[in-house]
Amino acid sequence: MAEYFKDIKKVEYVGKESKDPLAFHYYDPERKIGNKTMEEHLRFSVAYWHTFTAEGRDMFGVESANREWNKFSDPLDKAYARCDAAFEFMSKLGVKYFCTHDRDLVDEQETLRETNKLLDKLVERIKERMKETGIKLLWGTSNLFTHPRFMQGAATSCDADIYAYAAAQVKKALEITKELNGENYVFWGGREGYETLLNTNMELELNNLANFLHMAVDYAKEIGFDGQFLIEPKPKEPTKHQYDFDVANSYAFLQKYDLDKYFKFNIEANHATLAGHTFQHELRYARINNILGSVDANMGDLLLGWDTDQFPTNVFENVLAMYEILKNGGIAPGGLNFDSHVRRPSYENIDLFYAHIAGMDAFALGLILANKILEDKVLEDFVEKRYNSFNEGMGKKIVDGRTNFKELEEYVLDKKVGVPKSGRQEYLENLLNLYIYE
Amino acid sequence: MAEYFKDIKKVEYVGKESKDPLAFHYYDPERKIGNKTMEEHLRFSVAYWHTFTAEGRDMFGVESANREWNKFSDPLDKAYARCDAAFEFMSKLGVKYFCTHDRDLVDEQETLRETNKLLDKLVERIKERMKETGIKLLWGTSNLFTHPRFMQGAATSCDADIYAYAAAQVKKALEITKELNGENYVFWGGREGYETLLNTNMELELNNLANFLHMAVDYAKEIGFDGQFLIEPKPKEPTKHQYDFDVANSYAFLQKYDLDKYFKFNIEANHATLAGHTFQHELRYARINNILGSVDANMGDLLLGWDTDQFPTNVFENVLAMYEILKNGGIAPGGLNFDSHVRRPSYENIDLFYAHIAGMDAFALGLILANKILEDKVLEDFVEKRYNSFNEGMGKKIVDGRTNFKELEEYVLDKKVGVPKSGRQEYLENLLNLYIYE
Amino acid sequence: MAEYFKDIKKVEYVGKESKDPLAFHYYDPERKIGNKTMEEHLRFSVAYWHTFTAEGRDMFGVESANREWNKFSDPLDKAYARCDAAFEFMSKLGVKYFCTHDRDLVDEQETLRETNKLLDKLVERIKERMKETGIKLLWGTSNLFTHPRFMQGAATSCDADIYAYAAAQVKKALEITKELNGENYVFWGGREGYETLLNTNMELELNNLANFLHMAVDYAKEIGFDGQFLIEPKPKEPTKHQYDFDVANSYAFLQKYDLDKYFKFNIEANHATLAGHTFQHELRYARINNILGSVDANMGDLLLGWDTDQFPTNVFENVLAMYEILKNGGIAPGGLNFDSHVRRPSYENIDLFYAHIAGMDAFALGLILANKILEDKVLEDFVEKRYNSFNEGMGKKIVDGRTNFKELEEYVLDKKVGVPKSGRQEYLENLLNLYIYE
Amino acid sequence: MAEYFKDIKKVEYVGKESKDPLAFHYYDPERKIGNKTMEEHLRFSVAYWHTFTAEGRDMFGVESANREWNKFSDPLDKAYARCDAAFEFMSKLGVKYFCTHDRDLVDEQETLRETNKLLDKLVERIKERMKETGIKLLWGTSNLFTHPRFMQGAATSCDADIYAYAAAQVKKALEITKELNGENYVFWGGREGYETLLNTNMELELNNLANFLHMAVDYAKEIGFDGQFLIEPKPKEPTKHQYDFDVANSYAFLQKYDLDKYFKFNIEANHATLAGHTFQHELRYARINNILGSVDANMGDLLLGWDTDQFPTNVFENVLAMYEILKNGGIAPGGLNFDSHVRRPSYENIDLFYAHIAGMDAFALGLILANKILEDKVLEDFVEKRYNSFNEGMGKKIVDGRTNFKELEEYVLDKKVGVPKSGRQEYLENLLNLYIYE
Ligand SMILES: [Co+2]
Ligand SMILES: [Co+2]
Ligand SMILES: [Co+2]
Ligand SMILES: [Co+2]
Ligand SMILES: [Co+2]
Ligand SMILES: [Co+2]
Ligand SMILES: [Co+2]
Ligand SMILES: [Co+2]
């Protein structure tokens, strides 16, 4: 078997004294944080598409990387080679999960039947590699956006045949995900939306989308796939407006169409900020609504208006994310999938290692620090006190829904009602810094 | 009675040949567009706060306007004078509706009881003026954001007494709105959100907000107020993050808390764009979900990141807005409320006329042109054709929810499924221009 | 010779009564506006890259269009076919100018020498077609951003050999531009900037860039190319930060390095808005500094954070742009180049016609309306009056630089200095609407 | 003398083990970093306006804070009280500089003469306090934006009398700044720009602005004020478009009008991001052009579109800022002025301490970490290597401007010119984290 990363040994934890860029300085998989190991908490996953399939194209430039495993002309040879490279990479990196679209695995063929045949062969190879390495499938998904057929949507296409094609693709992707014991299945609707309202029947499209998701739920039941269904929201790009704009937009849709009991969310940091929210906001919103499913761990550049999908090296943001995840009781059966790609100038294979290590260490730090903040109840105690007027008396009645406008009016009609306690934002930011840089 | 706009006569329709800036060139209230008059279609409303109460303060500057009617030291004298100015202005302008917050009408007094007494007196005066002029109340609302008491929210305050105070304020505002035959009641939650998640119990706050709205619904029933309840979403400003981010965010909330049957939406153009949507998108989304209630007719500046609330002089945008409103079967019992203020340098009283006329003419044009586009089925025919594969066969089964993934797979497994019909965006944009500039 | 647009006849002016989408409704090339024809005013140009070379790829999808002329495997065959298609298209459209990068014309070969040979052959063909059709080259430029070699810049590369290669490419592009009597030469520095400051020597890069431009100026002199050099600013995309951020940023650079006498600006609407300016702002700024050279006529979507390069169908914006151009005394030797591409779903050849027609008609309207506004001195008279305190007395001394702080203090020390005249923004917006929709 | 912060003792350095929020954990003024103390490096300054004059108003709410020192009705009493509170605060905080506008010190009176008289009295008090405490004036400036007179600009007003008034105000502010031994004088042109181009003579306004600045330079010479003149750029807010958009925009202006030798820049973090740049970018750009003068140390919220002026608690950003400042050889005679205000809900006096401490500690950390990164040449070595092809041969000739297009073409015509070295962004981000969280 070809070795694609010859100069790279298994990446090991060496601690923070070393500056070795091919080792972990904070991520120590076996280290216990609370009652789980770091590996159990973080459930890192490699994104097959960014790391093995794509090669650094952007809107103004062709591929900058030349991955050896993609150079085969025969589609099956290429698929095998890419698969081998993937499992070698993940083994050396020590990541136990991956995520993939159907079309990352094999190139599309003339007919769906032929593509599916190729997929079946590749799935056998993947199963072998999974068995050998212990690496698992975090989630599967279907690419319904790259082929020109989907230029105007898939489950919201204006064309019934294309809708049918998309449905058939998801059917197969569900089967594969089940076959590989995938723990979740994700819908990212990058073309489910519109370029212009002038030509769009939004109502029909949304109804069709709801039917599509119901069929997916039904088919999963039929084949016994019991992984978690996830929606990954993104407000725009590639489409001018995408229906799964943010978690709340999608949650409104799921509720309206009685789909909310079947779906949770895969929240991506960069998609959160494109929608005008912080990453933490989307996590918090999902958490309190009990719909936080999984995370696409990356970061965006808030001065840029597109999805840069950078490796998540911002420790501060990762602390806030891990804080929500710990409060959620963990992220399983979801995980932290690096939906991140190396910058176009970081075109060497070794950059793939540097980048994942950077993200893993930065999230390990996030975990360590968030756990410390939680254990010391730094924020919890403050918040508890801030809202303590709701713990008894009229406040308690409000919370319990046992009062009404008349009673409340009487309560305040002649009262001098002053201002609330100071919000103390700067105090809290400072306190957080003391924990993070201690 | 004092006359505040002495040099201004009633604004009349003069047609588009004239360049008289104190006359209407497109807005001809009696002109029939389809089966309704322009006045019936447009239901224009003046915003009491922007036009009569506020005086042009901004973050870096004090008031630029010096309205005579606000110069009284006695609070009742001031309230009466402002009221008289308002009705004189609206009469001369020929607008038949106004909207108001409780605190636009009278200044807040030491206790709620005293403020309410003052309000009662003022309401008598307003009723007289309404009777004299035929002007009606489009909607009432309560100002729960200006007083320091509300610095950290009202129905989502961290303090139970402040929550109670807010409830009592809304109780009174509902009573006044009923007393004045207001046709709607609006909630704009400008401080219902958070400055920082570090100190925020989002779950408690949202639960409390839901209880608050349920109490409002209950109290309205109790007093027999049968106007439409409306939520006005805005994503941010003054607060870092507001819970009523956009229509869909709020709709998710309403559904979750079983409030969706009681509320529709008051959609503001500038709030739409602050949330990353076009105005038309928010209108369309509300329309197809049957929750389009009313409109705050203004425009923003997309290169600025705050709510500029400009008078809506962009005819093209108004065409798209009126297109959605016509498709909605009209906006009643809502209306087009000018939640717009003159630019700070437009500080003279006469600018209030120029600005409202500009907005009214630009929306009248929007109505005329949108109606023409609809009558000729310019977009309708195109859209019908674009989606016609869903009218029969497999497409029809998809729409009707009578198929499944297996059947759809069979249907396409060996089929060459090509690309959809061209989206023709540029063609449609050109066609629209031909209608608009004909 | 192959005919690529068989079903299309020459696009003719038919006037605004017709709704024929393959005809002009406002653009009447021979019609006189002031003392020039529309054709002379507008100097429309087709962008070779968007219309003939590119095929609709985006960040998440492959090409959606399948242009027949690009299907040849032999590079020269392909280059000839594309050239033939281009001249057929432009002839039928009635556009008299085109713009091109070197790499739009022919594919890059193994060595620069070979590419240049191919270019020489193609240039002969182009010259023939130019002679046959009367179509001219508005500007030439060099593509220094698509090839992976330029992933980290060209004239600001971190690698001297790549810098040299870029220089050699520009040398050849200048020769070709001269050979084809190009009237301008453009530098768009899409990769001249940085992805991260962490690895960047900004000072060295900017010095090198200045040397590069000086060498270009020197070489132009040497070969007798006397076209106008132009910088096209863009703040970001594809690079995180581009040095030619906006006109003023570039103007600071040009002044610092004594390049300002050799360069003017090619201003693109979408790049203006990405930099936080209106299109009109950039035009105005360039105009009053006498550095307005040419225009990339397109429009962006201000709710999207990337360069959508849409066809400029927004008439209102075009009025403001043409207003600046008329005040500039015209745009020659520059022109209005459609740096615009059809939306990805508008993939048919006929959409290329619809789109250019849409842009041409919308700019023709812009010209007609801007000219009317100027002739009636609608804004001029207002502005003259607004600043009239500077026409005499102390105001005149201020303008002439003949006073000082002491004299000015004496002048106001005991004076009641009030507020300026109202800015009348709403009045002016309304007035403009009256002109535009009359 | 009244004591306004009774419960607060002098804030001391206690080290990072303590969590006392009224002590410094990283800022140890006497600690040497390199060859200067922290105090000498950081030159912290308190902003008189945010901390002592303003009280938490926002666009939708009145003042949330009730500062005792502002409650006096007599203007001189108020001015004295505010001054006393300021010096008490700064002494307890241990900050050695402050910055102020003329109108922060005393309220404006009926005439300029009267205001100036009041100012003279207050200046005497300030001088006393400065002497007693050793606190110095970092920079003075004039408020030319709050009064309605300046609603349409000051040095770019459309009204000559207002221009004269502004000039007289700056004259006095220069005198005061000299009297107080101010080390710099700042121009922030918050209203120097336009609301709409429709009514604006941009050319006249910019010429007048240039004359204004020349007069300021002349008058400074006349009175012997030899502090550094600084421009503080900001792209928008309160005005739709401000001429001093960013450093480069202003630098173009300064060069054009021969003002560049007299002015450097006061760079504010939040203004940088509003203009689409990182704070580090603006610092770097100024540094390499030798125009970095001083810093307004705050931070913005990139998801909000207005100037939030938050206390700079983001340590990572502060590291990058201090990196540029150290590379600049320090910031003197400028400093780090906290142009920051407490959030509106942080309304208590003690929050003023929490907030300044948060900013001081976070910048002290920035200094410590940036110094470590520089001492280890972490980035320097990488950058040196990245560009090493410019150290000899053709690269050296390029840098020295000793080559030309012909020579460069010969050099590459038959050469296989590959891609540059990997940019290694992720590697560098990881490395930086290792330094920051070590
Ligand atoms: Co993702
Ligand atoms: Co993404
Ligand atoms: Co509103
Ligand atoms: Co608004
Ligand atoms: Co562009
Ligand atoms: Co361009
Ligand atoms: Co500042
Ligand atoms: Co600021």
C-alpha cells in the first residue's frame, strides 16, 4: 500500500514546553477532563472533502495543491488511493472520526446506477480501513450542489426530475451511512434557496423541501438507520439566499412541517457569523432548545463576507464553544468536525498536519479552560445572582406563569421601580481573561 | 388653537408634470388601482415618535430641530401641544393613520399611576382630534426601551420588578389602544436580548417573554381588544443581540410557545436588511406563512450598519414591496407606517412635509407599477412555466407527498437527468425595468 | 466560419413600447445626448473573460455553461474559435469595444516563450476581426492571479522568480495592447496583498510593487505605447487584504512613489461597495482629483460579501454614475466595460445577450436621465446656493487661503453663529424621483 | 475636596494568582520589558469624555449612569467637580495621561468669548491637579460635532461662519493644549464628510479642510506649540461618509495638500474594523509609512455596524497591536488612550474601574507576549526566510530598482517558474498560540 505522508510519524502529545509543530501541546487524548477523556469530549473528525478531495481552487485561481492520491485517471483507482491516503492521514493524526459526502468518495459517473456501483466498491474498501484503524464515520451526507444539475437547488429545484435525482442520491447516501455505522446524517442545503425572488415560488419550494425531509425520515426508518438527522444552516453562499439561514430560521421550518422531532443541528462557526450571530449564540440557542447535534469546527474572518472555513485557532472562541458543549452534557453522538481547509498558499501535504494540529490543540485548550471556568462556577454564580429576584415572590409567579397583567399592575402602580443590577460585562471579560491566561 | 405649520396648505395631488415639492405627483388618494383606491391600498401612517417627539439627536450630537410644540414646561401643556401639532400635520398631509408609543404622548411621571393619569387626559384630547379629522390609530405600542429601568430588557429583564413594571405599562397601552380603536398592537423588543452571553440566562429570559406575551393575549381578550397583535423583528441595535432577530427567528419562538395563532408581523425594511435579508424576502416569507401583518415603511443604507430609518424614496424597492402586499391581498388591518425620520440636517418643519411626501409618492409609484406588473402577469407566467414539471406525473406526486425515495430512485436510476431551465435573472430584471421606466 | 449564435440577429433599437428582450429600448447608438451620440458617451465594452472564457464555476459548483467555442482540445483551435465567437457576439450586440487579459485569449503553455508564440498567432486573428468589424480594444491587462504560481502575489510575490515572470507577462501584454491599439492598460492586483500579516513584509512588497509599475511605465515609453495606465482597486477577494483597497488607498501609494502622474483609475461598482463606498463616491473622488480613467460597469449585491459582478440593471445607480461621468466631461479614453457575468443559472448563450442588453439599456437610461438632471441644473443650483457664503467676504478669504485662525476668531468671538441651511436630503431625493420617473 | 470614589483604594499590581477585580494581574508599571518599564511602553491615557462627561445615552435610551460630579447646575461648579473626579479616578487607577476635547471640560456658553473665559478658569484648576498628581495631557482636541451648528460639518461646513467658528474653537484648543503641555493634538472629523452626495461640493469641502489644517499648523508655529498633530480616521458614523475614511485615505489627502510632513495618525481599533481593516493592518500601514502617532485603545464588535468603543479585553488582538508598536520603536509621544466606554448596563462608578483595569491588564499581557514573540524572532525568522530570494541575484536587482522588463523577460522566458514556498498560515497561528498560552 502506497504511503502518502512518508515523512510524518504518528502525532504525539508532547506538552506545552516543546515547540515541535508536528506534535500536540494541549491535546492529550487520554487525559481526563471531568469524567471523560479529552478524546471522548472532543470527538474530532476530519472532513474528507476539504482534506482529501479538494485542492485549493478559489474564485480567481485554479488548484494550488497537487495531491498524489488524486492523480489517477481510473475513477476506482483514484477513489481507492484517496481512501488510503485518508486513513493514513487520520491514523497518523490520531483522529477517530471522519465525515464525507457521497461525491467525495467517488466521481460521478454517467448514470446514477453506475455511480452507485462504484460507491459500493469503495464502501468495501472503507469498511476494511475502518476496521483496521478503528476510525469511525461521524456523519454522512450527499453532495447536492456541485453538479450543474443542482444549479437551482435539489430538494427545492424548479425541476421535478432533478428533485427525484436528489432524492435517489440521498437514499443511497443513507444506505452507505448505515452500512458504515455513521452516527449522524447531515443536510446542508447550499443551493436550497434562491438567486432572485423574481423567478421563485418560495412556497412550493419549501413545501417540497418538507416532503423531501419527511421521505428521508421514512426511508431511514425503513432501513433501520437510527443515526441522528442534522440540518446545517448557512445563510448564503453559494446561493444568494439559503432557506436554512440560521438555526432559528430552520427551527421555524421544522416546527411548521412537524419535522422538529426528527432533526437537530450541525452548527458551523463560520456559518453562524455569516448569519450575523456569534458561534456561541447559535450553540446556546440550540442547546436551550435541545437541538444541538454536532459542530463544524472552523472559524471565519469577520472582515470577509464569504465562508473562509479556516482552522479554528482562536482559543478564546473555542473556550466559549466548549463552555456551551459542556453545559449541553457533551456533543455525542455528534462531534467536532473540522469543516476547515488550509489556506490556498498552504499547499503542501505537511500543511494538512500543521492545520489539524493547530485546530486540535486550540480546541483542547478550549476544553481545558471552559471546564475550569465551569468547575469554579465563575459565570454560573454571577448569573444565578443576577436573576435571583425570580426565585421567590412575584418573580417566582412570573416564571411559573401564575400571574397576570392586573396583578402586576397593582404590584408596581405606586412603586418606585429602579434600575437592575449592573451587567458587569467588563468585569466578567476581565475575569475570563484571568482564567484563560492564568 | 395654535397653528404650527402656518405656511403649509393641504398637500394636494397635482400630477407628475409639476415639480412643486409640496404636492403629490403620484399619490392620488381617490385613484382606483384595481378595485381599491390608492388610499385604501396604502393605508399610510405617520409615526408619532419620529415626527413629533424626537428632534434629531444622534450618538455624537444633540437635537438639531427645535419643535415649537415641545417647548412647554408643563407636561400636559406639552402633550396637548404635540398632539395638536400632530393632527394639524397629518390633516395637511392627508394621512389617515398614526402610530404611537405610550411615552410619545406624555412624559413619564414619578409613578406609573401619575403617568397613567396624564395619559388619560391626553387620550381625551386625541379622541377629539380623531373625531374632528377622521384620522385613526393604526397601532399602539409601549416604549420599553428608553427609560434606564429597561437598560437590560423589559419582558426579558433580569429583575422581576422591572418585568412587572413593563407588564403594567403594556396593560395600560392596550387599554389606550382599545379606547382609541387602534387596529393593531405592536411589540418591538429593542432591549429584549443581551449585551453579552456571559451574564445571560437565555432560557429563563425567553420563557419569561413567552409568559409576558400570553398575559398580553389574555388581557386583550379580557378587555375585548380584538386588534391584531404584531411582532416587529430587529436583529440588533440598541442591544447587541435581539431575540426577535428576523421574522423566521420570531416565528420559531411563537410556534414553540403556542403563540403563533395570536401574532403576525410588522416588518420594517431597515430591520430586514440589518438581519441580512431584503425587505421583499421578509415580506414574502411572512406572506406565504400567512403572518404578514403590517409594514414599517422606510429604507436603510446598506453601507451603514445601523438603523438609519430613512424615508423610503427608493422606488424600485417599493415596487417589490407592493408586489408582495398586492399578492397578500392587501395589508389591512395593517398599513404602511413611516417609521422614518428626517436626516439630522433636515431640521426644519417643512422638511417633515418634504420627507413624507417623498415617501408617499415613492410608494404610490410602487403601487402603480407593481399593479401593472401583476396585471400583465409578467412574473406569474414566467414562474408558472418554470415549475411546470410539478404540475403532473412524478412532479405532481412529489408536491402531493404521494411518493417515496424508492420510487424516486427507480425513476432516475438509469435516466440522464440534465439541468433545469435557465433562471433568466437578467432577462427578468430587464423586463422589470421596461415596466418601471416605460 | 462557424456561427455560434445562429438564432440571434443584430440587436436593434426598437424603442420603449416594445417588450422584445432581444432589442434595445433605450440604447439608440446614434441618438444625440448633448453634443455626443449615445455610443460616444457610453463606449460600452464586452469583457472577454466573463463572456467567452469563463463558464459559470463557483466556489461550490463546477461550470454550468457549455460554450461550444471552448470545446476544442488544440489550444490554438480553441483560441481561434473563442475569438470568432467573441467577434460574432460583439457584432450582433453592436458593442464597439472589448477588454481582455492575456490568458483569456490563449491557454498558458509550458514556457512563457511558447505561450507568447501562441499569443502572437491569436493576435493576428484578432487584428483581422477588428478590421472586419470595427471593434476596438478598450484595454488590455495581464492575468496574474489564476495560475498557482501567483498564489501569494505577482508584483508583490515573496519569490523573485515569480516577480520576474509577472514582469515578463506584463511586458508581453503591453506589446499586444499596443499592437491592437488598445486605448488603456489596466492593473488589477487581485493577489497583490496578503492572507495574513504574520508572514508578510508589507514594506518590501509595496516597494517592489512600485518598482514594477515604474518598469511598466518605462517599457511603455520605450515601445511607444501611449495608452492610459489604470489601477483597478478592490479591497479583498480573492486575497484577504488587497493593497489597492479603494481609489484613495491606491492614490496614496501612487503619490508616495511618484507614480501619480502616470496612472488613473478603472473604477468598478462592485469593488466600490466591497470597500464600503458607493459607486458614485469612488467616481466623484476620482473625478475631483482628475484621476477618473474608466469604469467596470456592473453591480453588486450589498447583502452579499463577495464580488457578484452582476449586470448593472439598477437604473438609479446608473443615473448617479452617468452624472459623475458627464461632469467629468466624459469617460474617454476609458469606457464602460461590462465586468459582469451572467448568474450561474443563466447558462444559455442567449442569456449572454439578455444580460448585455439589460446592462446597456439600463446605462442608456442612466445617461438620458443624468443629462436631463444636469441640463436643468437640478442639483447644481441647489449646491451653488448651499455654499454661497463662500462666494464673498470671509467665506471667500477662507476658500482663497487668505485668512488665519486669529482673524477667524475675531470674526466669531462675540457672534451668534447659528446652524447651516437645511440639507434637504429628502427634498432632493424626491426631486430626483420626479426626473427619473417622469 | 469631595471624594467621589470613596470605597476604592489605589489599584495595585497583585500578580496573576489573585482574582481581585480591583487590582492589576499583569500590569506592573515598574516591571521592565526590554529596556523600558511597562508604564513607559504603554503610556495609558483615560478619555475624559467617555469616563467623566458622558453617562451612557444610546440611540434608543437616555443616560443610564448618574455621575455625582455632573449634577451641579452652575457650569463652573460642574466643571470643577468633574475635574476633581477625573483626577481622583486617574490617581487611584494609576494612569499618567488623559485626553480631552474642549467641550468635555466645560459646557458651551452663549458666545465663544464666554466659553473661553470659563475654559481659562478650568484650565487653572487642571494645572493644579496635574501638578499635584503628576498626570499629563496626552492630547487635546476640539469637539466640532456635538453642537447643532456642526450638523453639516465644521472645517467642511457649507457655511462660512460655522467654518470660522470651528477655526476659532481649534485656535483656543491649541492654546489650552500648549498651556497644559499636551504632547499631541488630534483632529477627528466625525462630521467632516457628507450625508448625501446630492447636495455636496466635495471638492470645495476638501480644499477648505486643507486650508483649515494649514492654518492650524501655522498657528501652532506662531504660539510655539510643538506637539505632534494627529488625524484620527473613521469611515462613517455619525456621518454617512467621512473623508478621513482610513489611514490610507487620509494619507492620500495629506500628500495631495502638502500636509504629510505635519501629521501622523491616531489609530483607533474600532475605526479600523469599521473601515474593513484589522487594527493590526492600520498600525502596520502607518508604521511602514512612518506615520504611526498614537492609538485609541478599544475594541469593536465585528458583528455590529457601529462604533461600540468597548474596553480592549481581547488579548490576542492586543498582542498583534503591541507587536506593531514595539516594531515601531514605541508609541511616544503618543500613547494608548482608552477611547472606550463602559457598556450602558455597567452604569456604576465601580464599573469604570473594572473596565479600565480590564483594558490595562489585557494590554499589559499584549505587551509581555508581543515582546516574547519579538525576542525569539518567531515571525522575523520566518519572514526573513520567506523573502530570501530578494537578497541576492535578480531578486536584489528588483529590490534595488536596477532591472527592467526586458531583462526580467530574458530571465524567465524559458524557465520553469514554479510556485512559492508555502505560506504556512496555520503553522504560524499555532506557533503564536504556543507563545500566548504557554
Ligand atoms: Co460546514
Ligand atoms: Co463553511
Ligand atoms: Co420600526
Ligand atoms: Co428602524
Ligand atoms: Co468585480
Ligand atoms: Co473589474
Ligand atoms: Co477614537
Ligand atoms: Co470609536
